[in-house]
Amino acid sequence: MTLEEALAIERNARDGVLDETLPGTAGVIAEAHRVHQTAYMWGSVRAGSAPPRIRRGIVLGVLMVLVTLAGFVLTFVAPH
């Protein structure tokens, strides 16, 4: 769900337009609220883009693996 859709659902729920007695309506409203809160906390992110904290963790993980591999290669390749 996009941020615009979430805002529209929240607005309709607040105005009483949505029938919350229907099955699943409360779940959709809750999901809209989560999308809105996530956009508020992380900024309005494009679909498929990881939050900055996760992206930083991935980059650090890849760097650690590369440094470890370089250490192994240099250990076995370096003259004794």
C-alpha cells in the first residue's frame, strides 16, 4: 500500500466513511496506520528501498566478509 492510499484510508476511517464492522476492515485500517507511521519514522521511501539502518548493516557485513577473505588470501599467498 502506498503512503497516499494509507492516508486516504486513515482519513476515511476518521471521518466515519468506512464500515468497521465488515470483516478485514480493521486490519486494513491498522495496516494503513503502520504504513503512515513507517513513512513518518523513516521518511517516505520508495518501494524496494531498504531503510538506512538496514542498508548500513548490509554494507558493513559485505565489507567484513571482503576483509576476511583478503586476510585468508594474503596468508596463503604471502612468502613464508
